Amino acid sequence: MSIKISVNQIDGFDESSTNAGCYLSLDGDFIDVITPITGTSDSLTDIPSEGLLRLILKNMRSGNVFGSVSIQANKLKVGTYWLPLFDDIDDDLVSNVPANVDAPRIEVSIANESTESSTLSLAPAKYDIRLEHLQHEYDSALKRAEDRDIKSLQKIKELADGQITLQIENNKLNSLIAEKNLEITYLNEKIKKLSIESYEADYIKQQSLAKELTAELENTHDHIQKLEEELIKYKEINKSLSSIKINACQIHEEENQKMQQQVIGLKQKVFELQKASEKKISDKLEAELIRQIKELDEKLEQSETSKHELYLEISELKQEISNQEKIINELKGHIEGSRTERVSIRDDRARSPKNLRRKDSIDRSLEEYHIGQGIKNNFIKFARGVYEFGNRKVNVSMKNGTIICRVGGGYVQIDDFLNIYMSALTGSPKKVVNPRGQSTSPVRGTKQSFAFLDVPSGKQTPSIDSFLDDESLLTYSRDSEESRGGIRNPRY
């Protein structure tokens, strides 16, 4: 035995019933799906009258489940009534048809074979209502479709206009890019041409500069050769003058010794005469002796004067030789600097403010040393521990708190280094020590210059004091010494 069922409407949902569909299953077996759910539908679905009937309400577009309800088929009576819908599909069983049902709910109609004839009589009216409803839905759907088509056409038109605009902009950009590419090509060609012209001009300029430097180098070589010849000449002169100085000094010493021996002999003669006659020397003989002693003193003075002039001349020649050596060293440094630009670039980089600002412990020690000595710091830094002093490269390091300088292969302390190279840097001649010392006495000066000669000098001469006991001779000796001292005093 079977019954017929139809789903008329649903209640309690926002979605339209046209989008809903009802799935029918009996004891887990799928029977049918009813869609759309409308009261004008005249379709009935046959189901067995025994078994567990389950109705599942879904959205036919999205597939979402609105709700479900399960009931025994034999509990369904002929008629139309509401059944509740539950969210939990596993807990949706109802035992009987309830009298009052709250939303959400679903309306169903149950018929059997005896009531089928009565339903057929109502079919034409139901068909008319259904047709009217379908017509209304069709008109609504058509209007919605027309609205969608109009909107779609408007969007298509807007997209087409936008595409045309973009195409126009794209064409403009392409033309602009083409123009810029032409300009870039033209500029590249122009840059290439200018580079070639600039290279040619630089090459010609470098050639002329190289010729000038070559000519200048040749002239400098010639000048250096001449200066070296002059230096050799001056060295020979200095050598000859040194030999002359030695010979002249020896001659002067011999003359001084002879004159001193004559003075001693004269004084000894006076002593012998006084001792033999046991009386005072006559005024005439005393005057003659004084005159001879004065003449000898004058000769000694002239000898000292000529020797002093000779020392001055030698000092001037040494100064001239030192100046010539300085000029030669400067020219050599200029030639070495003009041979390559890399050296000058390195020197400029070494003297850059950035390098000068990098002061290390050696820089600070050099500054403190020069400040303490009260002299100018002539060390120019190239790198850490490498400096330039004049035209020399010097390696400077610290050892046990002492500044050590290395020039070539030797190590010296900074005091010795400055004593050796400071005069060459400043160009000032070395001090010439007066070989006569502070005294102008001929014999004393000779003794200081030639220490190997043991000659009596000054008041130490045993002319009178060692031999005479007579008061008058002592007075004469003192007067003679004072008269000679008076002649020599202007030379102090």
C-alpha cells in the first residue's frame, strides 16, 4: 500500500521558496526531490506507507541545508498540515504530527488512491493559478535578465571605452618611447663622437706635455750634470782648501813656536844679563827688548788674523757647496716626481685631510716631542709609520717609549736623526767653531786647535817667574805681559 505526498510551502526562511528543494528518502533510500516548492504544484510523489520518511530542505543553488524532519510514514494521515524543521539532521525525529508548529516549518499534503479523484476535479483551477504564478515569475525573471543585460552592456561599453583609452595611451607611450630611443641613440652617438674628440685632444695634449717634459728632463739632466761637475770642482777646492788649512795651520804653529822661543830667549837673555852684572838693565836695552817683544806680538797678531780670514773663507766655500748640494737634491727630486703621476697621486692622497686626521700614537709622540723641543714638525705622514722628511722617506716606530727613525738600513734615535738631517732640510750651514776658542792668545789658540803640541802659552810661560827672584825683573815681566794683553784686547 502506498500514499502520495506533495510539498506546498515553507515558512521561517529569508530565502525565496523558488530556490528551495525538498529531498525525500525512506529508510535511507532516496525517493525524489520536489522543486520548486509552491502551493500550485499538482505533482504528487508515491511513497510506501510503511517506513521512516525523511524530508531534507536545501538551497538548490548553494547546497546549504535549511533543515530536516523525520517521521514514520504510517503516522501521516490524509490532509494538509505543517511539520517542524530541525537544524540537526541527526536529531530531527518526531513521533506524531503536532497540532501547532512554530517556524521554521514545512507544509505537506497527503493523499491516497480514494482521494485521488477528488484532487483531479480541482486540477483546472490549480493549473490556472499555477500558470498565472509562472507568468508572474517569468516576467520578473525577464525583467531581472533585462536589467542584468543592460548593466552588462553598460559595463561592456565602459570596458570597451577604457580599453580604447588605454590603447590610445599605450600608442602615445610607444611613440614617446620610440622618440626617446631615437634621442638616446643620437646622444650616444654624440657622446661617442665627443669622447673620441676629447680623447684625441687629450692625446695631443699629453704628447705635447710629454715632449715638454722630455725637453725639460733633458735640460735638467744637463743642468744636473753641470752642477755635478761644479760639485766635483767645489769638492776638489774644498779638499785643497782643507789641505791648505792644515798646512797653513802647521806653518802658523811653527811660526808661533819660533816667535815664542825668541821671546823666551830674549827674556832668558835679560835674566842672564841681570844675573851676570847683578844690576838693573839699562833703559836703552830694556826699550830695545820691549820693542822686539812688541814686534813679535804684532807678527803673532797678523798670523792670527790671516788664519781667521782663512777659516772664514773655508766656511763660505763650505756653505756654497752645501747650497749647491741642496739645489742638486731638489732637482733630482723634481725629476723623480715628474717621471710618474702615480707617485704624485699617492703623495697627494697621503697629504689629504682625511689621512692627516688619522692620528695614531706615533703622530702624537712626534707632536709632543717637537712641542717639547720648541721646533717645527717637518714630518709629513704618508701611511702608518711612513713619513717624508724633506725629500727622504723615513720609517718611524716606537721602542720602549723612544722614537726610532730608519733611513735606508740603519736605525737611529730621533735626536741623532734631526742632528744629521735638519741642516740639509733648512738649508742653513753648519756652525763653524772658531779653532782658536774663546781666547785670542796665539799660543792658547794653537793649543786648542792642535792638542798634540805641548807648547807653553800665555802667562804660563816660564820666562821670568820660573827664573827670576829679583823684584825689578818681576815688575818688568808683569808690565810686558800687560802691554801685550793691551794690544790683544781689541780682538775679544
